[in-house]
Amino acid sequence: MNCVEKLTSILLGLIIIASTVSSVQYIYADHLESDKGIFRSHGEVNLVTTKGTSLNDIVTTGDSNFEIYLQLIIRNENNQLINVTESTARGAYIDHAITDHVFDTLMGEKEVITIDNVEYEKAQWKFTPTVEHRFMGIFPIYSEVNLEFNTDDEEVKFKMYETNKPHSVWKAHYCATFGGGHGFQCIPVLQVLVPTMILEPTDIVEQQWTVLRELS
């Protein structure tokens, strides 16, 4: 078992449920009427890319009404600016009503903008992941429970807090209990690819997401 798998196993046993929030029950369903399902085989989600984008093995769609961008602001432990990195390709998202739910309810106030004579709603969301978030690759835009990542395992602690780690794919997760036997999962509602960077555990990273949804 490698260190990440070991950490995942440990953390699953140490997730602390501090409070439960359940505001929109319908969104936890895997399949909605006239919708594609959230999940495909082996627990993976049905991601599609935004217009004209190819991203690894993710399905490319020609009729997406979303545009997804990410800017990463990286500072050292003394809060000195190291780098500002932006996504070089448009992003990917789950082709399901859950993405509209996240956009409508979790990304703050919207503004209407016009690009090339097309009107969009524009939403933005900022998140500063901890080193534990970065090590696990979980970046919750929402969670129905509060998650605390803790471990007393010295090998895991060393890997988490002492090892530099490459990052290229960044995500925004929706963590909830899903029907159809899927249980509690954190699913990547939004995803982008950026140039690979090596982060030190003490580095501070701020995600600045910008999502555009075309007005019908």
C-alpha cells in the first residue's frame, strides 16, 4: 500500500462529523429525470469538457453552456508572492443538474457580462486549501459534514508535511451522501488543468475560480 492509499485509509477512519447540513436533498440523487447520471463505472464521475477543449480522456462536448477558469496565487510561508498561474485550457464539469446547483447556490453573487455578443452569468469562488487538502486532492466547495484530516502515523505525517508535491489538475468538490449505493463521496464538480508546479508543504495556495454560464 503506497503512502497516499495508506493516508486515505487512515483518514476515512478519522473523519469527524461535527455537524450535518442538508438543504437540497434532490441534488444527491445519481440520476435525475432527463439527466445523465453523476457516476459511471468504478465510482468515477461523468465529466465533460467545455467548448472546444480536450482534457485527458474526458468527453468533449460541443454544446456546453459553461466556461471554467482557474487562477492560482502561490505565496511562501512568509506571505511573499511566488507565482501566479492560470489554467491554459478550459475546464471540465459534471454533466448533471448538480453543476447548476453549485453555480446557483454556492458561488456567491452573479453578474451578467457579454463576450463576443453572447451573454453569460459570471460567478467566482475563492478557496485556500490546506496542505492536507492538497495531499489528499480534495478541495470542497461544499460538504454536508465537517471533515477533519488527522493522523498519528509518522510515515504519513512525513509525506504530508515534509515532501514537495507536484500539482497539475485542480478540482472543486461537492461532498455529500449520494443515492444508488454510492454513499458519502467527494465528487469533482469542476476541474481544470494547469502547468505542473511543485509546491512545498509550507506554501500557501489560493484558488480563484471563475465560471461563466451562457444565458439562454
